[in-house]
Amino acid sequence: MFQSTTTHHILTRFLISNSRSYILVTLIQIIDMAVRGSFSSRAGFILAAAGSAVGLGNIWKFPFEVGLGGGAAFVVMYLGFAFILCFPVMVTEIAIGRKTGKNPIGAFGALGYAKWSIVGKIGTFAGMLILSYYNVIAGWALGYLVEMLMGNFDIGNNFSAFTTNMVKVVFYTVTFMSITSYVVGKGVAGGIEKVAKILMPTLIIMIVSLAAYAFTLPHAMKGLEFYLIPEFDEITAATVGGALRQAFFSLSLGMGTMIAYGSYLSKKENIVTATALVTLTDVIIAFIAGLMIFPFVAFNNGGDMNNLVSGPGLLFVNLPGAFESMGPTVGVVVGSFFFLLIAFAALTSTVSLLEVPVCYVVDEMKIIRSKAVWYVSGIIYIIGIPSLLGFGVSDFFTNSIVLPASTDFLSFAASIADTLLLFGGFCIVTFAAYVWKKENLVEEIKNGYEDYEGSIAHKFLNITISYICPVLLATLFIIVVLSHFFGISLI
Ligand code: PFF
């Protein structure tokens, strides 16, 4: 299915043109769009892009960074970074994608800078790496959903027994990857957009209901105080860096996801307002996730907010205990609701991660989407095997990675991906500002936003894309490389 207005525009050009080669080019464009697909509506695009952004990063990473890094002061800082750093990078990625109608690797070539396609290649690799371990965690969430439905709250105390049960883990991770592949295989409008339109509103209702319920639990206020009272002395250079990285990862930037999604966006859409809405949705959902998580944690710990765990320990060890304490019936409902929410949030992100390499294979290798998804997801699943084995099954993948920031393969893969995203983000904005040139970026943004030139948004984006984003991203990249790989802490 392809955009009727854009098609109309192309057909009009087709009819009024006398030139044969022009007719040919236009016909190729029509066929290309029909083959590639596109979002069918503005809301569909926004929900799909927000779905990519809202994921595991929001629900387990964000609340803890907030809790440990200054409470509300961190939230404000995160919000600032989301708009100063992430919003301009997202506008840039979407504009490059829409201008070229290509995947992140082909896009640079389509603009006439084929050498820069290395940036798209690195980004695509980073996305495949993220999906390889993200799918492992999503698979666990699916498994926990089933355990919660069966009332097996003790699973929290048996997390390592679960992660080392190969039959279960392989079953759930293969199932999750298959669901992702199925959705992506259905195409942009028929798969990604359709699922986002159902899952995103459902996810919002679920997270708000769970947060509302969490407020009613004993000790909820202790959790909320911990989360929300600003502690300015806890804001250090390291937490500022953490907020920047978290915002960047959370908005799915630096690897070309938004180039791919932008390539399916109609020329009549206003990229600036669409991006602002996506950014806002991501920040709001991350914030509400904290309102839900901390009362649960406080309830489980009897109001003691010291010695908190983050990451897998939080979701898969601590919270099942909280659900158990709610009693069998309520526990089953809240517990399964919670892991369903995690699975939904993960799914809208995994489809965007899979879309990037699939989009490349469809565009450049001319393999049909329904086949491409299975080849690509098969490769990614294989890349994810060391992460899957790195939680107790294989001693090597669990303990032998000797990096300052990681000993297990999953954290190692996450460190590499984290670093590559910052590098990719730096290259993309630098490319747009100084190689492709800002005038061209402005021309693209003007489609769907006629008054853009000279507007406040234009001035803001001009400064951020030219100076603030490249400087912040380059600095952060150096800091992260030194700390992740050499154990040198600059901040
Ligand atoms: N934004 C997702 C999250 O916060 O969980 C993760 C993610 C998805 C990162 C897609 C990068 C990406 F391209």
C-alpha cells in the first residue's frame, strides 16, 4: 500500500511531462514505492517511531538512572537532552530517509556520497547487534509472562535456573524473534504501523493503570520520594553523561532506524512536529514507568530504598516478589499485565531494529520482504547465541569477557552497540551539516512545513545540528570508549 497523495503528486508529474526519460524515472519511482511500502498516515508514523523509542530502555533503565542520579533533577536534565541533542538528530535522520527513500546504507549513495555509506553499514551492524541481545531479554519477558499467568512467582528466586533452562530460553527467544519477523514481514503499513497502532495505545493504558495501582500499595510514597525528590548533589559529570547516553539510546538514534522510518514517510508530513511528538511520548512514558516501578520496589522492600538493583535483577528477580506479595489473584493479574507490557514495549522496538537490515536487503539485494525477514532474523538470532549463553550456561560467555564494563557477552555487546550509536549519531549530523549541507536539509524539511525557513525551529535546529550535537556526541563518544574499553574515567 502506498501514500495516495504522494502517488498523486508523482502521477501529476507523469502526466504533464513530455520527456520519455522523465516518464521512465517517474514510473520507476511509483513501482519502487509500491514495492517498498510506506506509512499510511501521520499517526501511524508517529506511533511506529514512538514505538521504536519506547522499549526496555524506558521501562527498566530510565527509572533507575533517575533514582540513582538525582531524582527529578535527572528527569529535567534528560528532558533537556532529549530536546537539545536527540530531537535535532532525529529530524536529521528522518529528513535523510525521506529525501532519499532509501535504507540507511543506500541513503548516502542516493545523495551522491557513496563513501559515507560506511556510516549506514556501521549503524546497520549496531542495530543487528542490539536486536541480538534485546531479543534475549524480550524472550525472558515472554517466558515470565507465561510463568506469571501460571502463578509461579517463585521464578524471581530462580532467575538463573530460568536463564540456564535452554529448552525454555530457546523456545521463548525463537518465539519472540518469530513474532518480530512476522510483523516486519507484513510490511510497513500492514505490519509495523498496524501493530504500533494497536500496541502503543494499549501500552499507554497499561502503564498508567499499573502506575495508578502501584500508588495504592503500602510504602508507595517512599518509592515516589526516592524517584522524584531532586537531589542536586547527586548530579555529577557521570550522571550527566548517563542522561545523554540514555536519551540517545532511548530515542533509537545513531543507527539509522529513523532514516529507514523516514524513507516511508510522505512528503506532506511535517517532520519537525512529528519528531517533537515522538520525543515527548518517549520522555512521558519513561517518566510514567518510574512512577510505576518505584512504588513496586518500595512495596517489595518494605519501604527500604537502599541497595537497589537495576537491569535484569530488577525486572526478573525483584518484581516477581512484589507480585507475589499482592496475593495469588491480584498477583497473577498485575504480574502478567506487567510482563505483557514489557513484551509489548520490546516488540515495537524489535520491529524497528529488524526493519533496518531488512530494508537494506529489500532495497539493495532485491529480495522480497517476506523472505528477507526470515534470512535476516536467522542471522541475528545466531549473533545473539553468545548473549543467550552468557547467563550461566557457558562459563566462557558468562565470565570471560575482560572489559572494564562487562564480563558477560550480553553487556559486552551492549557496550559495543552503545559506542557505535554515538559514533553513528556524530557522523550523521556532521554529514548533514557539512557534507550534504544545511540548505538541502532545510529544503527537505520544508516539505510539509512551508514556513520552516526563518522560523524558531529552523534557528534552533541550525545551531544544534551544526555545533551542539556534533560536539556533544564526539565528546560523549570519547568518554564512552575510554570508560567501556580502557577503564579510564574522564568524568
Ligand atoms: N529505544 C529502544 C529502547 O529504549 O529500548 C531501543 C532501541 C530501539 C535502540 C531501536 C535503537 C534502535 F534503533
